Amino acid sequence: MIRTRDYRLTGPTDQPGVIDGISTDVPVQRKRLLRNATLPPEQEDLLNLLRTVLDGSS
């Protein structure tokens, strides 16, 4: 959750007046999980493989 007074609109520096998003460099008041990601089995397997590789490299 972000206070409305902390929202900062962003845009391309070469196009003044054009808005293309909201800055994420603001104080966060609260985080809330909207839903858990559901991955297809093959992507879940790849994610588990990546976790194994990363855990073994430390």
C-alpha cells in the first residue's frame, strides 16, 4: 500500500508531459499478497532446478 501523496508519475525524459507509469521509488506502507502464482508443471520444474543451482552456488 502506498499513500496517495507519495505517488510519483513518470514519463520519458525526451517527451515532457507524457506519462507512462508510476515510480516505485516511494515508501511502502504495507505489502499484501494478492494471490499465489500458479505455474504449469514444466515451469515449476525449471524453477525448482534454478533454486537448486542457486542454493548450491553459495
